[in-house]
Amino acid sequence: MLEMFTEARGVAVVGASTSPEKLGYQVLHNIMRYGYAGGIYPVNPTAPEILGLKAYPSVLECPNPVDLAIVLVPNKAVPGVMEQCGQRGLKGAVVITAGFREVGPQGRALEQQVLDICRRYNMRMIGPNVLGIIDTVLKLNASFAAGMPDHGHIAFMSQSGALCTSILDMALGQGIGFSRFYSIGNKADINELDLIKTWAEDPETRAIMAYLEGITNGPEFIKVASEVTRHKPIIAIKSGTTSAGSQAV
């Protein structure tokens, strides 16, 4: 389940940039820096190469194999990119771009449009509005985080990108390792239940941690968590349980 993220043979960085201050440069640099052994394909309509790698004008022109897209284009361009990903046969995407449900009704409609495209092509999506994902088993750091945690056996998910960076800083300072480390943002498609079910069967994961601002299906969450914790512990924090916290969320 969700092997398009844990076993990706090739990654397209859609919105890769030649400018070091831009996220499209930082994410591509992280993917290259930490030992990912699969194909890495920058997608940029104007640059012939980025960080020494041949760049492609669209994901449709990336060579095989490519299973996963990391999307960093402006929010209004995301539906077109996701359409191309579906046409290309990709099965997974991480939409780092913000400006969707979290900004109001227009963003919510745009997010629904992206989700509809995913459903049409049987594509799974993490995001939008995320820091990215880190997989120490695959040695894939598809995020704009400043660092790569050690390999370990804790799988971590968070809706808050800021909390992700804080946890990473602490982990790097104290040598705490992770198996999978996912920023899940708006959870338009993949949510906490999908990840708990997947990580429950993951031999690289011995414990699951989650920071959640909202739970998609409370009764189902309790049911699944009760089953999983018989053989693998789950530590989950739900924010917004106080009046001040609820307003912040």
C-alpha cells in the first residue's frame, strides 16, 4: 500500500528552479544530496539543466522510470500539472504548493479540482500545502527541510509544517532516527488513516507518531488505532482541544 512513495524508482520535481532561494531548487538539491538512487528529473519549461541534471519541459517528457512527482508550481498551475502526471501514468504526487483550502472558498474549489484529477487517474496525493516527505529507507528527502534525520524505526506524520521542522531540528541534535517522516498538510487525499494502515504493515516502522489538527473520521480512527496498537504503538496528539487552540487551528 502506498508503494508509489516508499518504492519510487524515479522522481520528477515539477517546478524545479535554478535559483537557490526558491523551494524548487531546495527540494531538488535535497533529493540529490542524501543518496536517493532512483532517477531524478527536474521539470522546468525554460531551463535546459538544473544542478547538473538534464531538465525536461513537462512531466510528459521525463524518461522511464518515474513513479512520483513532487509539485512546486503556483497553485493555479497545479491542476494542469496533475493532469499531465495522470496522463504520464504516475501513481503518486506530493503537492508542496500552498494556496488551497487553507486560504478560503476559492482555494477549496481548486483543491477539489486537483483531487478529482487524482481520482480520475487512480493517483494518490500527499498534500497540498506540505513541507514534503522524507524516507530514510529509500534515502529520499523530497522536502525543503534543512537536514536529513538518521535512519530509525519511528514513522511520523504532521499536519503542521512548522512542527515538522521543529521535530527535525530536535532529532538532528539528539540523533533520533525515523523510518518515514511525512508532512500531510491539507490531507485532500491521503490522510492519517491511510498512513496508519500502511505503517502498521511496514517492517521498517516499530512505532507511529502523529500530530493532527483534525481527524477525518473519528470512529474509524479509533477502530483502526485500537487494532494497530495491539502490535505497534501509536502516539497521537490532537491540537485545537482548547478554545484558544481551536481558534488557532
